[in-house]
Amino acid sequence: MPFILTFLLILICLSGLRIAREYQRAVVFRLGRYTGMRGPGLFWLIPLGFENETRIDLRVFTLPIEQQETITRDSVTVKVNAVLWYKVRDPEKAVLTVENFRAAVQQVALTGLRNVIGQHDLDEVLKSRDSINAILKRNVGEITAPWGVEVELIEMKDVEIPQEMQRVMAMEAEAIREKRARIIKADAEYEASRKLADAAQLMVGNPAALELRRMQMVAEVGAENNSTTVIMVPADFVHIAGSLSRFLEGKGGTNNPA
């Protein structure tokens, strides 16, 4: 009989042995009162229900935030989803201050996402995701910190906008590109006209430059292998013809007095 009692006592004592992994902590309660944390490794609890534990995982959790339909500040309805990464920094607070810290974190992330999107215009939501993610991380982190939970990262994945708004944005982008193309073309024409004016001034003061340009034009026409016939008249002949025309006009004027 004593042997049986001893054996039963040993079994009862061994039933209190627990093993916690490196990334786990055990929050221990004795008769309903918090007594401390145990682990990692081997630890012992008073058996027969005098002490019990709640295991907390200290690794980073990945929480997908389901798609939310919300309205931006400029009254555009969008659908946004995101991903949240968080971890438990204080297992004691995670167990004692909130009933279910995982569900609580999820609800805070959902409401925080809707609130942040509602405070920004559609252009900001599409173009300034990094700043919005930072604001969202700060807002969610401030709420979860008293629970012993730290937000590591939160990222918006997809932003879905209505088809009508997509068409409007495409038209706006096309108009902006067309405006940019017209400005570039106008600048090019203005620059070309300035260069032509400078070249004209140079040729007026230097007839040799005009002759070189004429010869270059003949070479370009000949290189095209076409049947165009070009008659070149030296520039001096043009000046002589102009002078002779003015002389004849003057002489005719003297023979026919008014």
C-alpha cells in the first residue's frame, strides 16, 4: 500500500512538469491569481488544478486585414485591404489586460484603416502609401501598446477604385501627357526659329556661307536619287541682277518725267 501511494504521488508530481519552447512564455495562475511567467524550457506547476498556465507565442504574427469599403476625403468610394505584422512584447499584459489580444488587434486594424483612408484624398491614397502606412502603424500601435502588443509593420496591399473613376483618371493622365507633348513641341519650334534667325543673320553678313549652304542643299538633293532638276544661280549673279533692275528702273523714271 505505501508503495502504491508513493507511486501515485510521483505520478502526480510528474504531471506538473511542462516544457515551453524558446519562443513561448507561460503566464501562470495559482488559484486564479497571477503569479508570474515561466519558460522557456522545463518548468513545474502545482498539479491538481492549483496552478494553470496560458501560453503566449512571442513570434511575429501576420494578420491579413480583410477588404474594407470606405470613402475618401474627396467622397470617392474605394476598397482597400492591408496586411499587419505584430508581436507580443509583454505576455503579462497580453493576458491580463485584454480578453483576446489577437481579435482585439484585428478590430483595431480594421477601424484604423477605415479612419485613415477617410482622412485622405484619393490621390494621396494612390501616391502616398508610405506616409499613410506610417500613420496607420502609429495609430494602431498607440492603441495596442497597453496590451503588450507591438506593431512591427502595416502595409496596404490593393486599392480598388470604381470603373468610372478609372476612366476619369485615364482621361486626366492623357490630357496631362498631351499638354506636356505640346509644350515640348512649342519649345522645340521656338528654339529652331531662333537658330534659323541666327543663321540668316550670319549668311547676310557672309555670302560665302550662303554659297556653302546652297552647295550642301544640292548634295542632299542628289543623295535622294530622285529626278528633280535644280538650277543653281550664283549669289553674285543675283546681286548683279538686282542692281541692274534698280538701275533700269531709275533710268526709265528719268525718261518719263511726270
